[in-house]
Amino acid sequence: MGILSWIILGGLAGWVASMFAGNNARQGVIGNIIVGIVGAFVGGFVFNFFGGVGVTGFNLYSFGVAFVGAVITLFLKRALFGR
């Protein structure tokens, strides 16, 4: 997966996760992309830990992995740094 694919997938996953977590208004486009890319790594780690497969390319499954990881990342960020 190329860098542009990571940015697009990360941006989409971060945006949807920020809407789910309730902090979309405080987070810009760059924040969504960063949260989505970090979330893809976190989601890949979590899925691999439980015996699944991490991000496999630019597809719906990888979006789900990145979304789950982004939600985990946003909740950890909120727990550590507050609102």
C-alpha cells in the first residue's frame, strides 16, 4: 500500500472515528489523518493479538481495522489528556 493510500484510508477512518467518539469539531483534517494512520497501526496490532489479520490493503476490511484502531486511539487520548 502506497503512502497516498495510507493517507486516504487514514483520513477516512480518522474522520469516521472522530464522529463516533464525538470530537469531530475539535479535530481538523490533519488530525483525522494522523489519528487514522496511528489507528491503522493500533488496529493491526489488536487484530493480530487476537488472531486476526491487520491492514491488508485498500479495502473495506482494512478500513474497519483502521476505524477500530482509531476509536481506541481517540479514547486513549481522551483518557490520558482529558477533553
